[in-house]
Amino acid sequence: MEIPFIIKKTIDSRRSTRSYKMLDIDQEVINSIRNFGEIIFLPFEHDIEINFFKSKPTNKLYMTMKSPPDNIAFLAETDVVSISKVGFLGELLILFAHSKGISTCWYGHYRLSELERLIPHLQTKEQLKESNMGYGYSKGITTGRRAICVSPLGYHNKKGLRLLDRITKKTSSFKRKEIIELLEEPNEYNKLSNDIIYALDLGRKAPSAANSQMWRFSFEDNYKTIIISMPIGYKHLKWEHPNVDIGICASHIWLGLIDKEYNPIVSVYEEGNRAVWKVSI
Ligand SMILES: Cc1cc2nc3c(=O)[nH]c(=O)nc-3n(C[C@H](O)[C@H](O)[C@H](O)COP(=O)(O)O)c2cc1C
């Protein structure tokens, strides 16, 4: 499996960017991201739509930040597994974009009415009413096919870092839990091979909404299968779709095993309103 970027270096250096230069991205770079999305071989079936769109430099979409001209939206059905697959595929695109010098930030909270104006995609007016938390995304049950997350695509404006970003950068952004804190059974750590630890290390570095790192790891098949899911009953105060984040984490683990020259087998299913990913060597 050929991944067209240096896996560990790309994962280690990606950071969410919340301040952009109001500059169009080179069409060639956009085309390369688009092309990557079309040709990347994914270890599962899906019907996610990747939508590249333009936006004016206003705060209407992201609310706390001006949109750069180029942006990307991931559209899918709203069942737990489809939502989680958005995380997996979306993160591969975000990492690819980063490897091309393009900054990004996963946004789960955006103004849906503004997105609908920019890329009409909803099937019913009811879907707009679902975004009733004031953050743009909906509280509770979401229905139908719609945008799940969006991200700016652009060039980092280093001078534009607001105070809030500086605080976030210092407190949460770079911090990640250690692998051992993420194991369902911490005493299993000593049973893990170096390659599995390598993959889990890339997994723990995944981005998550408010840096919540809600993924937990367990094992099967004599520690040759990694199971990735959130704890049963997990709820985030402000983010309704942590299964996106679980898919992101699963993609990092999959990449980690590819980096170690395995051809990992991947499956995902729904259990107790959670997406459960299994990645096996
Ligand atoms: C699914 C998802 C949704 C997110 N939504 C938002 C958002 O609405 N607004 C925002 O400023 N950051 C958002 N983030 C970015 C996270 O805050 C960020 O990834 C996390 O703090 C870790 O920092 P890092 O990406 O720089 O490693 C989101 C991240 C993920 C994975």
C-alpha cells in the first residue's frame, strides 16, 4: 500500500490552524488533494462526498475565524458507522494536504445555514432546524445525508494568532495522553509488540474535538488485532459526534501499521451506538 506522504513526520507535524492568509490555494495543489481523495484505496466501502468549496473572508461559517477562500466539506449519511468513516477518510485528506504545505482544522461546529448557502446539500428544511445548539451542528439525533465536518484549506497566517489560540496552543493542542492511559486493560501494555506500540503512538496523536482523546484501545488475536472505540456510554458536553474522532484515530493506527510494512485488515461496525474499528496484522 503506497501512501504518498511520510507517515510519521506528517502526523507529528500537523497542527490545527485557526488563522489564515486570505489567499487562494494553487489550483494544482487543490487538484492533487482532489485526486488523492479519488484514488486512495480505503479498506472499506463508503459513500462519502468530498466537496471543495470557496468562501468569502467573513466569520459566517466558522464564527470565531474568517474563512480563507478554499475549504473542504465531508458529506455522508448520519448513522454512526458513516460518521466514523468520515473521520478516517477526512483525516487522510487532511494529512495529505498538510504534506503539501496546506494548513487545516477539523470543524465540527460551524454554521450549517451558511454552509447550506455555499453548498446546497440538505434534503429537507427540518435538517436546518436540527442545528439548535448555537454551534451550527445539531444536538441529539441528526438525520439524513448532510455535511458532517468542514475544514479550511489555506496558508497559515502566523501573525494572526489570537489570544485564544495562544492559550489553546499552550494548554491543550499539543498535549496527548500516554498509550498506557488509553488501554482498556493497562497491564496488557507489556504484551504489545514494538510495531503495535508504534501504531498506537500514531493513534494517540490523532486530533479530536476539544482535544478530548476519547478513544480507548483493546486487543484480540494474541495482540494482533487492535480494537478502537470510545467507552460505552461516552458523551461529550459540546460535541455530538465523537465517532468522527474514533475514525480519525483508526486511520492513524492503520497508517502506523502500513508504515511498518503490514497490509492491515480493517473492519468497522456499530455496537451500543458506537463505531467499533478493528485493525489487524
Ligand atoms: C472532529 C473534530 C471536530 C473539531 N471541531 C472543532 C471546532 O468546531 N472548532 C475548533 O476550533 N476546533 C475544532 N477541532 C480541532 C481540535 O480542537 C484540535 O484538533 C485539538 O485541540 C488537537 O489539536 P491539534 O489538532 O492542533 O493537534 C476539531 C477536531 C476534530 C477532530
